[in-house]
Amino acid sequence: MDEVSESRRQVAYIVSEELIKVSSLLPSNRGRSKLVHQLVVACGLLRSRKNASGAIPVRPTVANREDLATFHDGDYLDYVLDPAPRRQPGGQAKEFGIEDDCPWFAGLHLYVPLIAGCALTAAQLLIEQKADVALAWDGGRHHAQKGEASGFCYVADIPLVLLRLKRAQGPRRPRVMYLDLDLHFADGVSIPFAKQQQPSRILTLSIHHASPGFFPAHPLAELTPADTADPFTLSIPLARGASNKTFHSIWGSIERVKEAFRPDFVVVQCGVDGLSGDPLAIWNWGLNAEDEGSLGWYVRGILAWGARTLFLGGGGYHSPNAARAWTYLTSVALGSPFAPDLPVPEHSLWPYYAPSFTMEVETGNMSDHNDGAYLSQVDDTFKQLATRLQDVCS
């Protein structure tokens, strides 16, 4: 696909009052969705009669059971779609992971199909070429399994999206590249799509933190070896303090993979729990697109690829900063990133942005433990992987 100029780029934004209400019920991020969408509106980023250049707001459809069963097990769906399931200790709730970090909550039966529908609506807009870029900040639940909730995630919207895009009709059988930028390994995406028949039409690349005891632990979370049997399931783990400099260093590896795979669709999980200021305090990633290697710089680089692209949300546990970040990334997608010191516009949730009351997410002074030797290893490894991909895909 030829690169679409910023001035002609059609950007769709998935939102509705029902989506905001239901998404805001999520126990790990109560009220976050409301903060995000109200800030986007307050910043004037949605198309209206007064703003012809904003993102086009699109109401999500609600995924039906058939949609969900494309990936999820039937017994799991029976449980999470039941408005009042039996929740005795040690029963089905435990079997389906509805405990600990994924407790049952009132409205879960509405949440699962609406979050899936949010992401699938965005994907369908890309398939039908009604948008070049789609933003679904309420999606991005990358830990949910086929038959089990995990890591604050109750629905596997990302695998559902990848499967939907893979089936799209076009001049050739479409290739779908998934890039995960969340602090945590995308186990709910990388694992189910590993070891597919090659050449695979779905490629996953997870960039995340990995260390002993850090969730989720899995062999696939380690740096993918150059001689892997599956060059379509890739990982780049980063140590504590990962900064713009580190992310700039690995960007070449990401681009080489993209160039070798030549995707028709790109799906990006933009978890913001790696940004400076998040309570997890693992990375020190910046946001400003003018700073090389920042999250905003990444998004702008991905948009320059010219593929039809879906951006999803994900982790982020400082809710005002998550709202700042996804609002800012919306402005980047529109081709007009605003200055980081822009005052937060006055609106009903304005007090949440104290004490700075600006859109800036400042980086800290955390030490970056990703040394030159390791980054060189990543570069060398991914040069070899990209060559292998090129050979397989051609």
C-alpha cells in the first residue's frame, strides 16, 4: 500500500457513551476510559461540524457469541457472558481465571462483547477501506487466554482482530504484523500464534520487560534466537530503565522485520505502563514525538509505513497520564502533534491533571540498564531474523 499523506489520512476513533461506561468498570483501571475520551474531546480532536479535520468518531458494534468463539472456548464464554454466574470459591471462577487480578465484576457480561466489538469495529473499518488508521484505546487486552482471564484481561480482542484481518479479501492474501509496546510480554497473542505453518501470514513482535518473577514468565518472552524454528514469533525484552535512547537503538530491528514481512495491516498495542511516571516504575520511556525513540516518535514512524493500521490501548496505571498519552497519540495520528506543555483544556475532569495541568508526561532520571553489548546483540540477531523472514516470505 502506498503511503497516505498526513493531510489525506482518514483516522477513525472508536467511541460511544456505552463503551465509556462499560470500559470504565474494569477493576484495574476504574474510570480510565472516561478520562481518556473526555480529554480527547476537550482537545478538539474529533470531527464535528466545527472541526472537519478531526478523527471520525465511530460507534462500536457489540461482538456476538460467534465472533467471540472465533478464538475463545465455549465454556469460558458461557461463564463470562452470564449476567449472574455462580461464584463459589474454588469453582468455575477459579477454572476460568476469574479471581485474584481478574475478579468478577458487575457488568462483565457487557464488557467482554463490547471490548471485543470495539476492536473488531476498528479492524472492519480498515478492511473496508473506510479508514487508513483506526484508534481503539479501550482495546488491547493482550493477556487473556482462550479459556481463561489473566493479567487484568478478560477478552482476547487482539487475536480476534488478527484473525479477522487475516481473512480480509484483497489482491493477495493479507499479511498482518502485530507490534506490542506494552511493558508486559504479550503472552495472550504471541503464544497462540506461535508455530504456525510457514510462511505465516501473522507475525507477532513483542517488546517488553522480562526479569525473574516479572509477569508473565514464558520462554517466548526471552530474546528470540537467530536460529529459532519460528521467525514469525519474535520478542525483544528490555531491562529496567529503558529510555528513548534504548528504543531508538532497537527501531532499526523493527523496521527490518517490517520490510522483510511486508504487512498489509499493522496492529499496534500501545500500552503506556512503560512511560515514565507509571506506578510500576520499570521503564523510563518518553512520549514527545520530537524526541527520537519516544512512544510518539514510534507511532509517527509506524504511520510512515503506509499500511492500514490499528492502534489499541493496553496497560497504564496512572490514569491521567494514560489519558494524556492516548490523547497525544491521537494528535500524532492526525498529523498535528501538539506541544507537550499545552495546558489541559478546562473540562469536567480537569482537576485530575494536577499539579501541572499540562499535557506533558515528563521523563525521569532512572538509570537505563540496557547496555551497548546487549543492544548490539539485539541488532545482530534481528538482522539474521530479517534475512530469514525475507527468504521465507519471498
